[in-house]
Amino acid sequence: MDTEFINLTTENLANEHLCCIIRSKKSHPGVEAKRQWLSDRLSEGHVFRKLDAKATVFIEYAPLETAWVPINGDNYLYLYCLWVTGSYKGKGYGKALMEYCLADAKEKGKSGICMLGAKKQKSWLSNQAFAKKFSFEVVDTTDNGYELLALSLDGTTPRFTPNVKTPGIESKELTIYYDLQCPYIHQNIEMIKQHCEESKIPVSFIQVDTLQKAKELPCVFNNWGVFYNGNFETVNLLDINYLMRILKK
């Protein structure tokens, strides 16, 4: 099965399909932003491994020290995404990708692998029930129901940074922290901007464009974080209905 997968490199990045559900024959701004984001990360040890097909079958992870998340730990890998969708489910691809990540961690002498989860599965986070089949365990939590899962290989565990435990910001207006890792972020921002302009709702978008900013974030983060009335709401991308539920609080 390994021959069915390829890893993105600086040599093939420009021409490879990036495995998300967006299907467009034209250049898509979100996909191209993702491609540029990846080009800056690959030299840091970031891994994007995908099925050699135009499909949503991939895993994406990085050394925790250079992962754009507010999590501290020594010698871990951080698992951003593991997705298998549609007709590709049930064929062992997810298992093969997770086993590749685990083998890579062992080969590189890593202390383990960690990922973001929640007490209740979030739609834009990788399936934590699947991860637990590989012995991932909850090693840290926040007051608002998010969890840090880890598969430790040496008994050590990573931790959320202190500022994410009880997240809050001074601004009361709708505030969204984001980076350009996910191809859907661009269109989500455009949708929210349009709705807020039409409804005269103040909104601020804060781009997380450096590792330092990511490590100092006031909330858990995989590539997106939403605040309203100073309170942290979600790491999920939004649709209009979800946005309206937040604004009615």
C-alpha cells in the first residue's frame, strides 16, 4: 500500500493535488495560499503525505517545536490533520497513514505524537476515536472542553500553553484568529466579511503569520479560532447559521 502514497516536497509541491474537497479547474485562492504556506514549512520538517490521486486521503504533521499551535513539549510530532473521505473510507488508508506517522516518529527518535481533540468531537478536527485505537490518551484539558491527546513513546507528555486554559480577550467584537494552512479559510473569511458588512457587525481578523504568534495565542488552535464578547467560541470554520448562533449569545 505504501506505493500508493507520496510525500509533498519542494520539487513536486507546485503540481500536486492538495487532497481537500475543493474541486476547481481554475486556480483557487485558498488552495494556492495553502501551497505557499506549505512551501515555507517543508524545510522545518513538516510532512504532508497523500494518496497519489485526486482524493481527500492525507496526513499532515510537523515537529511540535515548529508546529503553529499553542502547545509546549519536547521532541514530539504534532498531528494537524488525518482525513479519509468518500469512497476511500474503509480501505485501510487511514490506518496506513497513522502507522506511517508512528513509524516516522520512532525512526526519528521522537518522544511521541500529539493532536488536538475535544470531549465532544469537533467537525474540523481529526477523528479522536480513531486516534485512541492507536493508544492516544488525553494528557491535558481546557476549561471549555478541548483536550490534548498524545501517544507517548517515552513516558513524557506535552501540555497546552497556560494562556489557552481559560481563554479570553479584551475585545468584545467578533474576532477571528487564522492562518493560511487550510484551503477553506480564504472563502470562510470572505463569507464572514460579506455577512458582517451587510449586517453592520464589527469584526476583526487577526492573521497568525509567525510561529511566535501561534505559540502565544489566547486559545486552542489548529488553524482557526473564534472569539465573541471576549469569550472563546470554537476552532470550527463557520457557516452563516453557526455564525448567527454565536452572535445571538
